[in-house]
Amino acid sequence: MMEKEILEHGLNFNRRRFLSTMSLGLGSVALGSLMIPGLLNGGDRDDAGFTPGIPHFAPKAKRVIYLFQNGAPSQLETFDYKPKLCEMYGLDLPPSVRGEQRLTGMTANQASFPLAASFTDFKQYGKSGTWISDIMPYTSKIVDDICVIRSMYTEAINHDPALTFLQTGSQQGNRPSMGSWLSYGLGNENKNLPDFTVLLSRGIGNGQGVYSKLWSNGFLDSIHQGVQFSKGEDPVLYINDPAGMARNERREMLDQLAQLNQMSYEEFGDPEITAKVKQYEMAYRMQTAVPEVMDLSKESDDIVKLYGPDCLVPGTFAANCLLARKLSENGVRFVQLYHQGWDQHGNLPFEIKSQAKDVDQASAALVTDLKQRGLLDETLVIWGGEFGRTSYSQGKLTPENYGRDHHPRCFSIWMAGGGIKPGMVYGETDELGYNIIKNPVHVHDFQATVLHTLGLNHEKLIFKHLGRRYRLTDISGKVVRDILS
């Protein structure tokens, strides 16, 4: 018997012996592949030891809904109460406080930096006694369900790099977004819907742009990119069959296309070929799944009342929050909402009240809705923008009208569910709301903590590209364990 035949005979014998002695045999293998998608994808194992689709440890959260407030809401009018600003109203920000901080071109040449007290009042709410602004009355009702972090900070001072940094871990583009990393790391729960979806809305304020690079897959396979849902009749473009094509004809065409792509893959070995096949198949399945999940007509009157009447108006933040609940409920791993209009360099009192009215009720309703459905414990909800706003006024200061410039040194966000301690405030800024004095949380720390709630070690969620091992948190970041339940 030739050496090759002996080897094959030995391998076959070992396989037969293994399967015959397994107590559950193939049944256990099948069950494992159903419970942990990607369990059998040994060929996809990263050389650092990471296997896509399998968490590093038991997760608290299964999914994320990120309510991103694009344009950077002022923490001083929402979650960071600073009565000292009332006492020092109109006085110049002390140079000792400002230090050598880099300023934007919009205020660097100001003759003075007059401190601006918030136009709105704050009160304490809940068992936690958390200070919340009067422009957030609905959020005040859920303070015992959320964790407010007042000590976030970033290096980026302008919108695009700061926004890109929060979403991708880098101030430059062409990196995978957080949703793409989770799709790569955990796989999907629903084969008929994408792992990562994006919903856009806009308020009346200065709308900083959002771009597709924010939900890009970067150097990961294209199957991990975010899928934008629109408010039109076709929520996802280009997934419907062409006119005159029957469903069975579409199925036959995809089968033939898959065969051709398989031949191409065998010849060139490009993994993007198989990723394209997966996208075609996903689009085919989404034709049925998407219209069903996007249909809000069957929501009860109680749900409509909870989210507010705007939840039935396509494209509003309220409608997107309700859709986010439905998508998450149906197994979408990461749902990203962007609400534009928070860039208040001037006319802040009027514009921020309008923005708050757009998002306050629906944001609180989402948390309440998930909680009453028993889904909040397994769903991480995040609310916040890309950086904070200055405690001094940009330009002329009057009680009725003022603005605030960009401020990367400190800003506030809140998180709820998914392994986060409820009813707490973490971090503290100085009495003027300018510098962090307790428990700073860097953007990479925040990202590491989000991954941790989903059972992923941020230092091991790695993808090798062009000879370098990349990760969402780059070369830094630590889990903020004090806020974990």
C-alpha cells in the first residue's frame, strides 16, 4: 500500500473511531453549530487565537443600540449641573483652568472667554438623586435605569475626526466601525437580517454630516458593513427583484451565480468573492424579512403613546427608536442611530430645546420598552455625542442667546442595560465643567467596555491586515469595571 493511501486509511479510521465513541455523536456537533454560529469555522481562526463567532467569555449583552447625537450636545445643558457658572456668569474663564488646551479656530482669537451659565434648570431625580436638566423630562424618569458618565474625553477637537474616532477607534477613515467589529466578532443571530443596521434622522439645528465611512467594514469582509435603512417605500435599496422576474427565477439566478463565483474563488482564492455571495443571499432573504420588521402599523396604542406620535412618521428619531427595538428584538447585533443637529455654536437655548424635544421621549421610551419586554438586560443602549461643549460662550453672551464651542476635555453620555450598573453617575468634572477631576473615561476605554459587555476582550478582537494586527481600541483602552454589574 502506498504511503499516501496508508495515511488516508489512518485518517478515515480515526474519524470513524471518533464518531463512534462520541456519546452524542453528530447530534452534539449539529446542536453546537446552531447554538454558536461559527463554531465549526476552524479555517477562520485568527493567528492570534481568535475564532470569529465565539465570545471570549460569557456576555452580559447580546446586542447594542447606539443613539448617537451627532454634533455634540452640550453636557452643561443636559447632564452636568454646574451652579458655579451662575455665580461667575460673564466673568472670564481663568487661564489656570484653560491651561494650554488647543482651541478651535472659531474661538482661539476671542478677546475674552465669558463663562456662560445654563439657561435651563436642573433637578435631582430617582433613588440615585441624579441631576438632570429640565429639557430632558422623560430621561429624568428613567435615571434609575441608566448610568450617566460625566467624564468622557477625546483627543479630537473637530466633528469629523471625533465622530470617526468614536465609531472606528481612529481619527482617520478606512477602519472598521464598531458595528462591523461586532459583526466580525460575534456573527449574526438572524440569518434574514444584517448584523449591523443604520438609521438616520435630523433636527432643526446645524446638521454636521454623517458619511458611509462611519458604518464601513474597512478592511474586514464586506459582509460586515452597516446596511442603511431609509424612510422611503424601499427601506433598503436594490434588494427587490427586477420587474418581470419571478421569485423562483431569482433563486435559480443566484444559484447559478454562486457556482460561477465558486469557480472564481477556487482560481483566485479571494475571500471577497465569497463575501459577495453571502451578500447576494442576504439580499434575497431580506426581501421578506425587511418589510415585516419595518411595518409599524401593528404596534399597539400603548407603544405609540410611549414613544410619542412621531414614532409613526418615517424618518423621525422616534420612528427610528421604535425600529431599533424591532430590529434588536429580531436579532440584529448592532443598530446605529444618528440624529443630526446638535452643533450649537450660537442660538443654543432655542436649538437645544428643539433637539431635546426630538429625542428625549423616544430615548426614554426605548429603555422602558426593552425593560418591559425583558430585553434590557441583554441589550446595551448608549446615548451621546462625539465631544462636549465649552463652559464659556462663543461670541456674544446674553442670557437669551449664546453658543458653546467644541470641547474634547470632557463630555457626558449615558448607558443602560447589557451589564451596566443602573442608577449611578460615574466621573466628575471641576466646578466650571471644564476639566475632569475624577474617573476619566477615554474613548478607547468606552469602546473596550462596550466590547466587554458582549463577551469580547478588546485586546484579542484582532484582524491582521497588511502585516499589522488591528483592533477597535488600537493600542490602548481599559475596561471601566466600576460601571459593570
